[in-house]
Amino acid sequence: MLDYIKAIILGIIEGLTEFIPVSSTGHMILAAKLLDFVGDRATVFEVVVQLGAVLAVFVLYFKRFVGFLKFDFSKKSGLNLIHIILGMIPAGILGVLLHGFIKEYLFNFKSVLVALIVGGILMIFAERYQKGRLPSADTVDDITYKQAFGIGIFQILALWSGFSRSGSTISGGIFMGTSQKAAADFTFILSVPMMIGATGVDLIKSRDLLVPEDYGLFAVGLVVSFIVGLIAVTTFINLIKKLKLSWFAYYRFALAAVFFLFVVL
């Protein structure tokens, strides 16, 4: 019963943080350490629970994904499949080539704390860069191929656990000339194929650790993260025009400081 309570807690954390620029993986690693939910079983759970958040975005942007199947690449089509592919290429290639290195060196407690701070600094710089500048892409349909690829390059930073996919890509979008809202929309849409690919690779590599006794536990975490993810994404999209990236950055600094003081020391 205790493991199911932990699954619910971690599912809530994943759903709340996956699409907010505070790093869901970082939060999951930190929370799992506090809950003493570690080991191979916990590692597979963290992979499975991310699928719930992915499904939440897929449902909310379903019409957009269906539109990609029309393969309309004209200017009037706005965001299309080429934008998504260009956004996936940089991190996708490096993620496959450096998968072992990333899991060994960039998915641990201390590296997460450092990434929280570095990612927060990037977001503050992005916010300051944006001041006084009018975006060339006000909505996601205004994003160019060059901007999509540039955002994809910034997404490489998200391979470092704790950096945050949304934090790196929203910041990247701002540096590339998009509005914060356009960058957030593109981040959410781009996250679906990226996360499906990443979790797919992880599940294949961890298939020997999947046992029927854990299916119920994994299902609870997945469903909880899906429901909470639906709420979190819709809320974040509605607030993104009002919220400053620096607010999330300061939260990241505080979180890193608390865990460093009470866990590391």
C-alpha cells in the first residue's frame, strides 16, 4: 500500500512539473530520494509515468497532430511536420549517441542540483534579452524553420537532468525571436515525439525489469500524471503571458538550496 501512495505522489509531481520550466526529471529524482523509492523498479516507474504526461499533451493538441498528417508544407499551413523534425534532430541525435553517458553522469542527485541553478540562470538571461524586443513570431504558426531548428539546439540542454525541457526550449525560443507564448506552445507540441522516443528507448533497455507484479503500480502513476498533466498544461498556457521566467528561476534556486542544505550537507 505504501508503494501505491508513493506512486500517487510521484505521479502528481510528474504531471505538475513536466511542462513547467522547473525540471520534472529533477523533481522526480529528488522526490524519489526523499521517499526512498530507488533502484531498478523506481527507474522503470519514472520512465512509465512520463507517458501519462505525454498523453495529456497529445489529447490537448490532438487536432494539431492530426493536421500534421496532411503533410501541408505551404506557408499558409503554419506549423507543420518539418518544424517538428527540425526541432527534434539536435537532441534526438545526441540523445541516442550519448545515452549511456547521460544516464551515468547526468541523472544523479548532485548533477540535478547544479542543473537547476544553471537552467534558472539561462531563463533569467532570456527574460532580460526579451525586454524591449518585439518577437518576429508572435504565435506558434509564425515560427520559421530556422527558429524551430534553433529551439531544437537549445533542447540539447534538456539532456542534462534537472535543466528542464520546457525551460531550455522556451528560453531558446525567446533568444531565436519568438514570443514566450509561441515558444511554450512549440515546446509542448515538440515534447510529444521527443518524450515518446526517449521513453521508448528506455523501456526497451529496461524490458527485463518489467514484471507483472508492478503493472498496477505503474498504471496508478501513469493515470495520475495524465490527469494532473492535463490540468497543468492548460493552466500554464493560460498563465504564460503573465508569468515571468525569472519567477520559475528563483523557485529553482530555492529548491536547489533547500536540498543542498538538508540532504547533501
